Amino acid sequence: MRSGSQAYPGAAVLGVEAAWRTGLGMVRYVGPPRPTELVLARRPETVTVDGRVQAWVIGSGTDASSREPDETEALRRLLDGSEPVIVDAGALELAADAAAPRILTPHEREHARLRESLGLKPMPHDLVAEARETSAVTGAVVLLKGATTIVTAPGGWSATIEAGTPWLATAGTGDVLAGVVGAVVAGAEASGRGTDAAALAGLAASGAWLHGRAAALAAEAVGDGPITALDVAEALPRAVGEALAAR
């Protein structure tokens, strides 16, 4: 995972926490000093030196306008590599024409900016069609975050996942989602399952569903009351356990 920044270190903590809670045997985090310190304080088992991974999560909690040139080059290398990359927030503008297998995870405003940079026109009231077109043009899976999350593949496949609870609309939950999807993709890659665009789309949808289910479980635990992003991450083991039991 290569996420978080000196300005927004919590994104790294939330993404790493979510990846661990989804069931990975090892999570690697590479980032600036402050988020690295906080990640290790929360999850000391995290590996914080560069090395081999099965999937990368990049961009969460970063701002393209303040990114250093060497970090931009490092991200471009990942995006031109062979490992799948989950691309969030501040890295989205680098991902449109990259070579790596990619899942782009914008919210609606980020998606609009990405489409504008690609020269694509708005399609009022048809977010599914917009996401399909973005997938087709970029060759990437698009996971468009919202009350209804939309997942599309370059070949035209799409799915919608309803939020598990309205309390999910809170700061940091997108960072948790990126960590969940990264963990699901890394697990599939480690087990030798294919990670072409069609497979990645299904994995992205599965991650979005787990994220929503964890949010619902977290809300239920407090009487269907308000929850935070960290509550969602902490409820992930129950959501994963339910899914495994239902197989």
C-alpha cells in the first residue's frame, strides 16, 4: 500500500487496518514518515519497507498538487508494472493510460474531473453509462463510490451495490474501501486466480459488498446509530466470516 501523506496520514491507517481486517497474511505499507509512524502504532505487524506485493493501493489521502516529483515517478512505475493497482483520490490523474491492471475508485466529483481530462462529455442522470464509458476508454475497472456503488468493466459488464447503511457516508470510509478491495485482489492474486479486467471487476464488486456489509454490522452494534470509518474496518472480520460461512 502506498497511500496517506503528511497532511492526511489517517488515510494510510484506515487503509492498512482494512486490509488486515479483510484477512491478509501480510500487509506492506510504503509512505512518508508521519503516516508510517501512525500505521505502526496502530498495526505494528505491518511491514514498512518496499518489496514484493500481490496488489497495490495508491492515492488515498494524497493530493496531486502537492506530490513530490520522485513520488510521482514511483507511482508511475507501479502503474506501468504487472501487479494490479487500486487507484484512489490523488493518484487518479496518473491512471488513465497506464499499463497495469487497474481498479479506479473515484467518488462522483473525482469521476467528473477524470472524465473531463479524458475529453468525455457528461451523461446527465446516467452514472452507469458514464462509468462504462470511462472503463472502455481507460481499459480499467471503475468503482464509482456513492450511496449506490457502481462497478464497471471495459467489456461493458456492470454491477450496482447498495450501501449497507446511510451512516456509511462519513469521512474516511473511502480509504477503508480501498484497503478492502486491495486485500480482496491481493488474495485472489496470491491464490493464482486470474486478475484480468473481468476478474478484477468481480473482485471490486465483492470488496464493495464486504465494505457495505461491515458498515451495516457496525451500525447494528450501536443500535443502528452513527459510525466512523474505523468502526467499519473493525467490523470487517464479521462480514468476511459471514461470507465464508455462506459459501
